[in-house]
Amino acid sequence: MALTAWEAAARHFEPPRRRWATPGALAQDLDSKTRQTPMLDLLDAELVKLFDAPDGRLVLSCPPQEGKSQRASRRFPLWVL
């Protein structure tokens, strides 16, 4: 069944489908040494909410060596693009 012109135009306003559900899923595909911890699961969920919010903000505060900087400053921007 062919789309009408209105349906085709409406598809341009749908949000794009994501190849990876979270930045963590992207990180694991790019680097097999990436370990997903419960804290990084929580961070991924918050980063996805942040991206979906029109004026979202997020403050990260957790112990050192958890992977928050790698996830928030390297993998999240890559996931967004």
C-alpha cells in the first residue's frame, strides 16, 4: 500500500530510530573490553532521558574509576550523533 503525501510528510517529523538503545550498548559494540556495571546502567538510563528532554540537565557525582567520564564525555556524544 502506497503512502499518501500527508503520511510521507508526517514521517519526517518522527524521531529517528536509534541503532543502539543506550550509550552503553554503543560502547560495548565499539570496545569489547567495556564492562557494564549497575552504576553505568543507571547513568545510561539518565543520559537517554537527558537526550529526550527538550531542556535537560544532568549532574554526575559518583566514586572515581566508575567510567562516568568515558561514558558521558566520549560515548554519549558519539551515541547522540
